[in-house]
Amino acid sequence: MRSISFPQGDTVPVLGQGTWMMGEKAERRREEIAALRLGVSLGMTLVDTAEMYGEGATETLVGEALDGLRDQVFLVSKVYPHNASRRGVVAACERSLKRLRTDRLDLYLLHWRGGEPFEETIAGFEALREAGKIRHWGVSNLDTDDMDELFATPGGNACATDQVLYNLSRRGPEYDLAPWLAEHGLPMMAYSPIEQGRLPTKGVLGDIAKARHVEPLQIALAWVLSRPGVIAIPKAGTEAHVRANRAAHDIVLTEQELALLDHHFEAPSRKRPLEMI
């Protein structure tokens, strides 16, 4: 699998696993655990979660799923903005570690910007890093002006990534955020890379997929994976879906196919406010 590096030097696969809405229904638990474990075995070793997901239920499921696999995984979680004070970050991380059955996170993200000053959040992150509870920290759902402010804050340039909503129908970050991240050497993590399955499967996606004998949403995921500097973290709650996502990694779109997708899903020609779901 292709890989990408964070500015601090860690290398991760460009295709990871998201977990939003997993662990919330008991009847799906066994299947979701099996899906996550299969994904790790197929090289999708970056696993992303958050304390917000199921109010901790998802982290609990992830902890169970990674039993015996923790050292193979680059584990990411996120802190609520209302927990992002200097002390609040530390306490929230301790709770996440307990649910995840681990002693450290590889990457800890501010889920979105709230009322706490960046100085407070950075201080909490750095305290966790110095204690060995997290290895790196980053942010999520921050737009270009937020990133400018973060990097102007003492210690803010230790940020490893910005995780944002990005897919064929949500290309706003390409206008200025993606170039900003590239200039500063930060990969962009793309959540909901197939718009939670809501992208139109007829038209150009369907035509390209039919010609290749694959599924339309695999083409959509392959497009995200073709973007430089991007890590995609689609959620897959079944083993079949995990295998489909993994196969999408190996689809290399032609220049003609990329041009068709650009024509039907246009790149932004002006600044758009950063979208989030």
C-alpha cells in the first residue's frame, strides 16, 4: 500500500479506517470488530476514532477490536472542543485511553474549534506528549485562517495534520487549505471520502465503474486516494466493504477519467467556507 509521512517523520498508509457510528448497535458489534481487524490485516493500519463517536462507545469497540493488534496500528482519536482546556485535554485523553485499552495514542486531534484558546489546548497536548500518553497532535475541521492562527501561536507548528471533510462533492479545501497544508508539509486527512455513500452512482461515476467492472463508490474513493498529500479514512462496518475499500486503493485512474470527474465534479474557483458534518 502507498504511504505518506507526517512532518514528524511517522509514515502511515494513505488508506486508513474511520469508525464514526460504529459500536452503537449491539447486533452489529461482532461484524464491525471483524471488519476492523480485517482492515488491519490488509494494510489499513491507521484507525481513526473520537470521544464524540457514540459518546465513547466507538472507542470501546475499537479497543476491543484491536486486542492483540495495537502495536500494528497507528491509532488516532479526537477531543471535544469543550474538553480542550489545558487540564480538560489531559483528562479527556485519559478517558479515551481507558476505553481504547491502550497506554498511548499515536495522534490526538482537536475535533473542531471551540471556545478554548489555542494556547490552552496546545499546552494540554504537549503535557500529554511529554508524559508519553500521545505521540503527536493535530486538528480537525480547521480552515486556512484557523491554521494561520494556530501556527502563529507558540508551539502551534508542532501540529501534524488537519482532518477535514473532502470528497468529489466537497472539494472546497482545494482552493486554499490543501495548498496551505502542502506548503507546511502537513498531510490532509479526508473524512467521509465517499460522502457516506451518498454520491451519485449513475452518470460519470457509474460509467467509469462499469467500464472497469468495479463499483461507482470505489471510483470515488480511488479519486480521493489519487490526490497528493491526502490520507482517506472511510468507514466500513462489514468485511465485504473493507475489501471493496482496499481494492479501491489499487485502482489507478487515467488522465481521461480524471478529466471526466473534474468536469462533472468541478474544483472550486473561489474560496468556500470549510464544510463539516
